[in-house]
Amino acid sequence: MAIIDSDQHLFESRTLWLDHVDPTLRDEALRIEDDAVGAPRIRWRGESLGIAEVQNPGETEEIGLRHRRHLQGLPPLERYDDVLPRDYWDPAARLAKLSDLGVDEAVLFPNYGLLWERRLGSSLTALRANMRAWNRWCTSVAQEGRGRLHPVGHLTLRDPDWLEAELRSLSRGGVRLAMIAPAIVDGRPLSHRDHDRIWAAFCSHGITPVFHVADQPRVFDDAWYTDEKEAFVPVVETVFLHVAAALACTDLILNGTLERFPELRIGIVELSAVWVPMYLMMLDGGYAFTSKLNGQDPGRLPLRPSDYFRRQVRVSSFAYEGPVRLAKQIGGADILMCCSDYPHSEGTRTPVADYAAQGLQPDSAAAARLFGENVDFLLRRS
């Protein structure tokens, strides 16, 4: 059985967006440029969107120390390009690295692509241009990965015509996953009937939409985010990490989208999994309670709401979350996937050993879905 890591990241080069953007939109392209003290920053239209930095598994505090230097206007202690490992950005090197990580295949999300979607949201032109640049690179990564590297496209649902063109291009290039925001689309929920053509396009092109932690349109009002402007990750986002994905799934289930599109599959990655058992209980309980209280069935669904989640959604679970216990609490089909988040600081270089410490060996029958089958489901290989 192949062990498939459902969450790794591939760093964008300094000029990836410039190299792959449409020539007429070069002014909109993101880029990584050093500031006056030599700190590399992700820039758009001359504005800094964040710091480009080399993370290493298990070194979260070290990131904080570097951020403190930046806030104090001090130069970095090391040159970014000198300490950036080759396997962080080179698909061939990452392919060779998989054996060291103890896995056979890996899903590859963007790295800096997690930082700018909300900030570029004011310009749909810039948003599409930079997403398309990443997507073009994805197809070359998929080809170089020879069925073992699975890059994740990056899409917005705000322009259905553009979206369908991107899905067609990604599918032809061998890409089977695409990151989207679990968010309202121009005032409409994801389940709105106007979006049915979007979900139909995902199905027809054989691509699975995935929710992943990122700076995307917020589910809470901005007034709740009281951190300093320079804060890398708002505390509220960390505490309520899963809420946007849970809300999006609730909308898609209760309002019939997953019933109308049984072939639609959804991935939830790096948004934790400990919330899933309680969520499924509340999903069914809330549906049943309001049906009685209001005197009418809110969704007229032929299945229990939780059955749609179990049938069509798969969720990454870190080893420390106790996936064995979670699987028992979820009941029915095991929907969890293994993940390392390599090479991020909250990730690990030893995912298989981490799961083994929780009582899960890859060669056990109980672990087959966690280590491979559920990712295969999202990749539409099963």
C-alpha cells in the first residue's frame, strides 16, 4: 500500500509569478524582493504582503524570533537563498525526499499562496493572474512528479468562465486537486443555485476542491481581529481554525448541493480534525431539532446530513490529534487522512513514526484509509 501524505508545501521561487503570469499582466504579478535591510518580502504593486522565510519542522519559536528582528528593523541573520533547501522548491528534489520522510506520494499545496488571497481580493484581475501563474507551474510539477507528486491548484469561484478554463487546463495537465476558499462568493453562499455550474465543472473535469488554512475571506467580522497589524497569524483564526470549512460543508449539505452532485468530493486539510465528531452530532441534531420546531423539513434530504459528509468529505488529521480515537467517535466510514505539513514549523519530518506512536501502523487493515485510500478518493483514483 502506498503511503500518501495529504499535506506538504512547495515554495514558490522569487519570480514564479512573473515567470508564469500572462505577459499583459506582469505589473500585477507577485514577487519576492529584499527590503532595505535584506529581508525578503512578498510584494504586490510595491506593497509588502509578508515575509518570505525558511521554516523548519518543529521550529515555531525560531520563526517568532525572526519576526521580532523584522519588527525591530534588524537585518536577517542568514540570507534567504543560502538557507533555502533545494527540496523546498524543486519538484525533483522533493520527489527524492519522499523516502526520507517515509512516504511514497505527497499532496503539494502552495507555500506563499497561503498568504495573499484575501489581500488581493480587491482586484479580481490580480487574483486571477497570480492564481493562473501558480496553476501553470502546477502542471509542470505534476508531470515531473510522475504520479507521486500531486500539486494543488489555486482557484477563485468569483468568475465562473475563468474557473472553467482553469479547471480544463489543470485537468489536462494532470492536476486533480484545487484549493478554494470556504467563503461567501460575491454575496451568495456556496450552495446557491447560480453556483451549480461551478460544482458541475469540478465533477466533469475530475478535480476535487480542497479547503486549507490560508488568509482568505474571513468568516467573522474584521472587528473581531484585534491583533497588531504586523501579526503573522491572528489568534482568533487559530482558535476557530475549522469554522469556515465546517460552515461551508454545512451549507453545501443542508441546502442540497452534495445531494445534487454526488460525484463532488471535498478535502479539508490542515484545519484540524478533532472538531469532526461533535460537528457531525450537531449537524444531525440541529437538522432534526429544527425540523420538529419549525414544522417543516429545512432541506428535504433523503439521507442524514452526516451521511453526506461521510460519503463525500475527507479530512486530514495530525498524529497528535489521536486519529484512532477520532475514527471511533466519527463512526461509520473512516474519513481521515495522514499529513505531515512538511516543511512548515508545525509539521514533522517523521509522520509515519508519529502515527505509529498513536497505535497506527501503515500495514494494518485499520490504517489503510488513513495512509492512502482516502487521499486516493480525493484524487479520484478510487
